[in-house]
Amino acid sequence: MSEKHILFVLKEEEPWKLSPEALKLNPAGELPIFVFDGNVISGNNGICEFLEEVHPDEPLINGDARHRAEVRRLTEWFDNKFYREVYRNIVIEKVFRRFVSGAAPDSKILKVGFNNLNFHMEYLDWLCETRKFLSGDEYSLADISAAAQLSIIDYLGDVPWEGYKNAKIWYSKIKSRPSFKEILKDGIKGILPSKHYSNLDF
Amino acid sequence: MSEKHILFVLKEEEPWKLSPEALKLNPAGELPIFVFDGNVISGNNGICEFLEEVHPDEPLINGDARHRAEVRRLTEWFDNKFYREVYRNIVIEKVFRRFVSGAAPDSKILKVGFNNLNFHMEYLDWLCETRKFLSGDEYSLADISAAAQLSIIDYLGDVPWEGYKNAKIWYSKIKSRPSFKEILKDGIKGILPSKHYSNLDF
């Protein structure tokens, strides 16, 4: 929304225990929930495609139909495959479990997450070798989807940037965008960010 | 594609062991893969949005921006949430495991899948109580996404239709569509369909 210069107000929710107001807006009990002119829209993909339709200026699903398919393929890759194979195993274990049950992370699950992360970093690095941004020459929804998840893992200090030079250059471009700089100021209660987290020259 | 009257040729792949040709088309090793005028598109959402853009007649993501958001929300619901909570626990256990390792399904995982299925059937039934199709008055991508997964579970005889009258009426409408009738002729090697599977009046 910042990329599209849309003004908005964020309301924090705990994903594992939604407030009664949030449950009223989305009885399915899933985040994110987006309220716009009295409309309630939920579902990550639905919200992004909706914003693209009502704010077509400064497109984030950009280019011709073929290129938009590439943007959507990569967005889906990170929203689903990366989420399932990496994010769930690392972030849910290290952060969510702590808040829900106070339990320590399961080292076996973490290990699976770290192994998968290396596989995905290789793919990211390969994409960034020939492309300025993930889907091509322009910044797109694919970059947002990838950076949103990577930044939390980077907050925890778990992204092996050193082995992936092209991916690192790409991520420094993302970090320097005004829309992203604001996000880097956020914190997770009780967990300090890695030293380089909000450093643009990491 | 049948709904949009697009001619196509299907090539069967085993998801757990892609052919060299398929891996060449999508090095990520994920299905579905769609080849169109020399373009290769992969990713479920990317393919569907692409088809919608190049074949806007007979739209499946239909209505105004608000309604299209509802279509996408429900499509995402079934493609991700239902897939994760129900499909994986039932279909991967009962069908995929059999082909990959020959192992019997894990009864604990199956039980989780059946419990979740009841929860999702309630939601489906609730939607169908006030709507002709899942997203509203018109047939849409949401119906296709839901029916695609339910039909395999129904093939296995595991959908508790009796408790969900409205969902059952909806599914009989889906089954009678020409595009769907063809699909009901397909079979899974070595597993017989439930008695009522391709029966329009079940």
C-alpha cells in the first residue's frame, strides 16, 4: 500500500488469538483482513489483486499478460512453497511457539527449515543473477512477497547472505525503498533483531 | 479451460516423480505446468489469472472488483487452507503414499483430515445456503477450486454429504456441468471410485 501511496491504518492482531472485532470481520479467523470503504476483504491474494484493480497506477502486477503470470508465479512460490518449507519451520518454531506455549523450538524442525532455506536461497540468487528484481527489470509484488518473509528470518539472524551475493544485492535494493524502511523499524516483543537487520549496508 | 472453450491436450505426470520433459519446462519441479504459444507458465494462481486475462469472455473471476475479491478469497481458501488441512491429510495419505512407498495411510493423520473436513463442510454448507454458487449467483473459479479437491475425496468415498444438504445440492449442480462430466470419467490406478462418484443424482 505504501508503494501505491495509499494511506492506511494498521491494527495489530495476534494470529494465534484473534480479537472479537477481527473474528467479526472474518469469521474464518484468518489474517490479513482489509477494510476499505465499508468492504471487508480477506485472503492475501484477494487483497493484493483487489488493490491492483482499484489502484492500477504504479502497478505491482506489471507488464504484459506473460510477465504478470511470472509475477504471480513467484508471488505464489513465496506465499505458499517458501512459507510451507521455510517460514513455518523457522518463524513458527522460533517466534509463534514462544508466544503460544512458551516452548523452545524443536531443533529437528528448525534443521529442516534451514536446509530448505539454502535450497530457496540458491534459487533466489539464480534469479537475481540475470534480473534486476525477481520477476524482471521492475519491482513487483513478487519482491514484496519474498522480502516480507525473508526480513523476519533476517531479523532472527538466520539468512546465510554470505553465500548468495546476487540475492544480497537484491535485498539491499529492497531495504532502501521508502516503503520498506518503515517496516524495518518494527520489532518482535522480547526478541532483539540481528545486528545487521535494519542496516542498509549489511 | 473447458468452461472457456479453450482446446487443450493434457499430459499426465506423477507429481512425486516428474518426467525429464516436465523438469525442463519447470526446473522448480512443481505442477501444474501450462504451455501456451511457446510460453511456459507454472503455478496454479498464475495460470488461472493468465487464462482470465487472455480469455476474458466467459469470465471465471467475475463481477466488480469487490466480487472478484470474494472469488479470489474463496479460491485461495480452497487452494491453500482446505488443501493443507484436508486434502494433504486424506488424499496424500490414502493415494500418494501408496504410489510412492506402498505404505498404508497413517490413521492419526487421516483422523485429523476427517475432523477438518467436517469443519470445512459446515462452512461450504453455510455458503450454499444463501448463494447459488460459492461466490454468489454465478459459477466462478471458486467453485472449480472447491470441486476439484472435493471430487477426489468423494472418489475415495470420504465426503459426508448427508449432513450437508445445501453443499450437496451445490455439488450436484457442479457435477452436471459439461466441463465436469468429462473429469468424472477419470480414474485412479488401482483404486475404485465410490459407488455414487460419477452419479449425478447421488
